[in-house]
Amino acid sequence: MMYQTTYLALKQLKQLCPLHSSIASCLNQLRQAKIQFLNLGNIIICPQSRSILIFKQRKLMEIETFFA
């Protein structure tokens, strides 16, 4: 069940922040969707979806998932 929940959260995240989105746009989308995140500059961590958004030159380049 955890994997399905994570998958759905990741799917939502990809809809809110498509590739090449700006950092500002992603932060606004995450706030509006009330998704918790940790902003580390070029990296945003979303613990509930177990995802890491990686930015390069202020544009979203990649979304990675992690399992603790």
C-alpha cells in the first residue's frame, strides 16, 4: 500500500511540476497543494512522496524517488 500511495503522490508531483518548470513555479504549486517540502536551493525534498526535485540553472531537470 505504501508503494501505491508513493506512486500516486509522485504522479501528482509530476503534474504540479513538469520538467523544465522554474523553482519559483514549483514552490508555488507545492504550497498551493499543501505538500510539505524542504527547499535546499537547487534541490527540493518532498518527504511524503519520497521525492527529490533536482534543478539546474533554476529549471527542473529531474525528479528522483528514494526509500528510507
